[in-house]
Amino acid sequence: MPETTRPDATARRARRAVTAYFVVSGFALASWTARIPTIKQDLGLDDSGVTLALFAVAAGSVLAMQVCGHLTDRLGSARLMPPAGVLVALSGVTPGLAGGLPALVGGLLVFGAAHGTIDVAMNSHAVRVEQRYGRPIMSTFHATFSLGGLLGAGSGALAAQLGLTPAVHFALTGAVLAALSLVARPALLPAEPVPAGRGGSRARGIPAAIVFLGALGFFCSVGEGSMADWSSVYLHDELGTGPGYAALGYAVFSATMGLFRFLGDGLVARFGPVRLVRVCGLIAGVGLGAALLAHHPVAALGGFALFGVGLSCIVPQIFSAAGHRDPARSGRDLAQVSTLSYGGLLAGPVLIGLLAQGFGLGVGLAVPAALALLVAVAAGAVRPRPAAQPAGRV
């Protein structure tokens, strides 16, 4: 990235605009998940029905990522983000209007597709803004996604407390998020002209470097998914804590991850992405591993907190490395890394559950600790490389 002392006004406006889209994405997703219990009760769904609904969101996201990567490279992220933001906002209303499981699944497929589209487009545009800034800012963007998720979850809790139906809640939040997407649009960086053949070129296979970065993203997402689904279970079932204490497990993980993402840009500017990712991987792996060995509630909370600290700065550096690798196919590269990373959220909790059945949950949670150590070993993958450097394909 070019060296600059202070970004110009255009870059600063673009940064605020991209931040708005990260908040929109996190807010919309968390608003839906916060109302799952109410929707489950209203539609009379069992656990398999909820699982199918969650799978619809994931399937829509993954399918859209395969298409929107090419669209981002062809049309430019600035053209794709505003309609994707509006679609995320408006399609988020459909779960509240669904009268049964088929309508719910159909609406969530569209919602997932919109979420996958804006995920790739906003990360691609964030890379452009980061290039314009001349210094790391990707961690802060990802922190604002977490902030949006916190606000969205809070809106769901408030709506439930006020007795608002999911339909009314989603309509109100959808209107606000759609308006924010449109208001932020003019401040985005202008769409770059597409060189002849760039948008239509179809490179054979996926670059090996992108597969490797995607694998690292997968490892981190396994850890994030494990904390979401199993941290409270571990505290309650394995360590014998009460429900209130058990709920703190994911809370401390989320809090430390969000906080240190806001600090991540300064850390990567000072120490460089490779050193930061290596240290973060060690903090995550050793912290969680030591907590599992201690087998004590207080140690578990400390380990989950350190695991959040460790994972906080890794994924933003993976996305930044993928987006900067080849500007001509930034959208496609980010789409592949996003897809592989998303797979970790889906597969990780299942794998840990299977291990827990045979060997105990402590052994299952040792997997994300080990994967974090592997990320530390492979930290060199996020080292900035000249754009013209050739890369193998698989």
C-alpha cells in the first residue's frame, strides 16, 4: 500500500460509508437471530425446522458468494453494495411475515443471498479504501460488523420486551437499514473502469494462495462457531456452573474479540500482519488449551476471553491479504475466502459435537485451540506480496 501521512477527504468519507454497510450487515443478521425463539414458537417449529431455516441462510449466502465475486470484479463494489444493502434490509422482513416453514425457508434463502453479496462487496470496497488510506484499517471495519451485531441483538431484546411482533420489529429495522444504505451510497469511492477482458476473464481454478488463506479462515471460523454453540454447554455440563454463569462464556469471548478488533489496526501498523497473526494464534491456542487443562470455571472464562483476543485480529488480516493479492480479481478471491471461512462456522460445531459424544466436550474444544496454533505457524500467508507476483493455481 502506498505511504501517506493523512488520507484525503474522499477516503475519509468512503471509510464512513463502508463502515455503515458493515453495521447494516451485522445489525440485520443479529436482528433475525435474536427473534428465532419467537418465530419458532409462532410457527410451531421443532428443532429440525429451525435447523432447516438456519441452513437456508447459510445456503443462500454461499451460493450468492460464488456469483457476486465475479459481479464485483465486473461492475465494481460501489455499484453492488447499495442494492445489496437495501436487499438485506428488506428481505430481513420476510421471516416475520412467513406463515409457515416453506415461506420462512424461501425468505431466508433470499436474505442469505443478500447477506453473502454485501459481505463480498463491502470487504472488496474496504480493501480499496485501505489502499487509499495507505495504512491498515480492515480490523476496524470488522469490529463495526460486531458492533452492528450487538446493536441488532439489542434491538431484538428491546422489541421482545415491548411486545412487538417480529413482523413489526423487522419492518422498522428494515426501513432504517435501507435508508442508511442509500444515504451512505454517494460517499463510496467511484467505481473503477473495468479494463478490457478483466470482468469477463475466467481464470482456471482457484489460486493456491487463496485456498490457503481460505483454510486459515476456516480454522478461525471453527473456533468462533465452537464458542457460540459450545462454550455455555461446557461451563454448565462439564464444569457444573449455573445457567447465568454459563451464559458468560460466549459473552466474554464476544466482548474481547470486538474490543481487540478496534485495536487491531494500530497493532498491525506497529508490528506488521505476520507477527500480529502469529502472536494472536499463540494467544488463542495457548489460552484456550490451558483453560481446558485447568478444568475450572474461572479458568474457562479466562481462556474464552483470551481465545477472543487471539481470533480478533486474524480474520481481518486474512481478508485484507486476499483482497490485496490481485486487484483484478479481488471480488472473486474474497468470495472464495468468505465461502471457506463460512464453512468453518457450519462444520466446526458439528465436528466438536461428534468428538464430545465419544471423548468429552473438553477434547472437542481442544480442536479449535489446536487449529489456532496451526494458524500461528502459517502466519506467513498474510505477508503482503507484490501484485504482479505469480501464484500457482489448484
